[in-house]
Amino acid sequence: MAVDYTVIVVYLAGMLAMGWWGMRRARSKSEFLVAGRRLGPVMYSGTMAAIVLGGASTIGGVGLGYQYGLSGAWMVFTIGLGLLALSVFFSARIARLKVYTVSEMLDLRYGGRAGVISGVVMWAYTLMLAVTSTIAYATIFDVLFDMNRTVAIILGGSIVVAYSTLGGMWSITLTDMVQFVVKTIGVLLLLLPIAVVKAGGFSEMKAKLPTAYFDPLGIGGETIFTYVLIYTFGMLIGQDIWQRVFTARGDRTAKWGGTVAGTYCLVYALAGAVIGTAAKVIYPKLGSPDDAFATIVKDELPVGVRGLVLAAALAAVMSTSSGALIACATVANNDIWSRLRGAVRRTDDTHDEVTGNRVFILIMGIGVIGTAIALNNVVEALTVAYNLLVGGLLVPILGGLLWKRGTVQGALASVIVGGLAVIGLMAGYGILANEPVYYGLLASLAVYVAVSLATKPTDAAVLATWRERLAGRNPELVSEPVPAHQ
């Protein structure tokens, strides 16, 4: 394993070096939080694909393939569909708003007063997303070094917190590009063909497994619908995803770069399901489907290649973890803390803003590591996060983008009722039940429409400013100056 260990150590050292290099570029709030809004198509596509394809998409996607066959691709497939929908229909308008958070968009659209409440919901979502990604380090480092769970979480989490705190979005962008390349080589170009060959090829796989393993809908229609509701719609409104949209240097980059990333996700989804199906042939009686990825990597891959593929799994976890961490810190600082202390700023104070956001990343990172150590059930935590996000924020966000009659009172009522309904229904039906997100979303929609129609329409001046920002034609309201070299 010495060669494999060397590959992993070099990879981790490279991540820290990227953080140090990124620190030299992150000298303003814009540079630190959204990479100066300067990413071109190649870097934008790579980093967007990296953040959405995390440990759940890699280790969990292979596990679903092991359990259900090709239809196990649906979870990651719906993530790709959500990214495609965001890129084609909304990303250009989102990028033109020149904001930093989803809550700032809600305030701009509805005329203020929606920020703190929506910020709390978004903060809870991004925190849980960061926690679940951090927990995944325990699985990977256990395979690599037979390491204690707590030590593994502290080690993996500390590396992500370090490079994220140093350089903000620039560090995360640079590391995500490396992680994207490592994932592509490790999973698509190495593990996928090797797994299929070790299983005897597709003909042997079909001969040894039930026909249900090759049914595209074998996982079940209700499960697919729930995936669409949670993951496809979740991609449309998550702060971690929007913050990457804000990094695009123009409308075309946001639209077409995101479309390329979404298409890549669809390919990655199918690859994970095929690898899991092959693992079922090779190891028909694993204790848990989630062990499929680690087992096939550990037992079937040659020295060196094994280290690279495990680095790919580590890359998948790190990219999601760092993206969720900076999103969590951005929301905590800009949407909650700054508003509560009455110090919302419209300018880009380079020193104070960067220092403040850096401190918040460090604080949130320590909190994420501590929560990850205390928490055991990854699936439940992730389900709570997405249920809150979709049930509480989907309607007011999409309503604001698509329906001009929506009002701030309707948006606030929608967030509160949808969030409380989801929490109450999870308590009644169970965290992993489908009903909480179904009924919570319906309650949120009903309240949003009813309250909006029953209250005074949004002020015409607010809507006019909103339309100007959507069109990118109101520079005096842009929240940071555009550097001369842009």
C-alpha cells in the first residue's frame, strides 16, 4: 500500500498548496466569496460538476447500483437534471443579479424583510450538507489507513477548513478543478472499465443477475419522483449551487458551462450504477450496499491505480464539503449576523470583508467537524437538509423568479409554514418518509399564493429595480465595484 499512500499524501498536500496560492488572489469580498465573478467556461464547468458530485454521488451512487442495478443511477441522474434545468432556464438571470446569497435575491425581489428567516433555513441546509460530507471522510480513511472515525473526520475536515479559510472561493475553485480531473480519471476512465472486465463483461453480468437489475425503472416510480422533488428542485435553489453560478464571468458561461456540467453528471450517474452492478456480480453478499465502492477498489485494482481511485473518492467528498462550508459561512455572516447587528453593507471593504468572511469559515468549519463527530446517521441528516430546503424555500424563490404577483408577506408565510410543516411531518411520519416533503411543499405553495393574493402587490419601484438587475442594467446597485481589468 506504500504507493497508494504516497498518491493520497501528495494529493492532500496539493490541496493545501492550492489554498495557499488562492490566498494571494482573494483580496476583496468578491474575490474571496465568488472568485471575482471571473470564471470562464472550462473552470466553471469543472467546478460546478465537482461540487454537485460528492461522496453521496460516488460512494452512494455505486451502492445504489449494487442494490438496484442500472436504475440506481436515478439519484445522481436527478442531480444532473436539476443542474441542467438551473443552467438553461435560470442561471443567466441569477448571475446578472450580482448578489452573494439566495436571501439577498429574495430581499431584492420582494423589497426586504425576507433575509434573516430565509437565511436561517438556508444556513441549516448548508450546515447539514457540510456535516454529511465531512462524515464521509471516516469511510475513506478507514479503507486507506484503518483510522479511528473521529481522527479521520478531524483530519479530512481540517484540510478542507484550512484551504477554504486561506483563499475562499479561489482556493476552492482551484482544488475543485483538480478534484474534477481526479474524479474523471479515477472513476470514469479507470474504475468503470476495470469493474466491468472483472465482472466478466456485460453479457456475464446479465447472465448472473436478475432482469430487474437492468430495468431502468426498477428502483420504483415513487422513489424516482421523490428524487426529482428533492434533488432536481434542490439544485435549483441551494446556496452552494447559486454561489458557483455567481462565479461565472457572463451569461453564456453560466448557461453553457452549467449545461456541460449537468451532462457530465448524467454520464457519472450511469457509470456509478454500472460499477455497482459489476460489484454485485463479483461480491454478491456484501454486508451493506455502501461497502461496494470501497471493496471493489481495495480488492480488484492494482497498486497505484487503487490510490488514485481512492483519491477520486476523497476528491468527491472534499469538493462538496468545501462548497457547502463556504456557502454556510457566507449565509451565516451576510444573511444572519450582519443583519442582526444592523450592519448590512453595500460596498466592498476589502480588508474587513475578507477578514470577516475568513473568520466565519473557520468558525463554521470547527462547528461542522464537531457536529460530524457527534452525528452518526448520514442519510437522516442529508434528508433533513433537503426537506427543509425544498419545503421552505423552493416556492418563494421560484415564485419570485416566475410570478410578479408574489409578495414579501406571501414569501415569509411560505418559508415559515413550509419549514414548520416539514419538521412536524418528519416528527410524525419519520425522517426518511416521503410525505414530509410532499405535503410540506404543497402547504408552502398554498400559503404563498393565498397570502400573496390577499396582500398588497409588491411596490412598482421594487419590481422595476428587480427587472433592471435581472437585465444587468443597474450598475449603481451592484454590491461590489468591478475591477478595471474586467
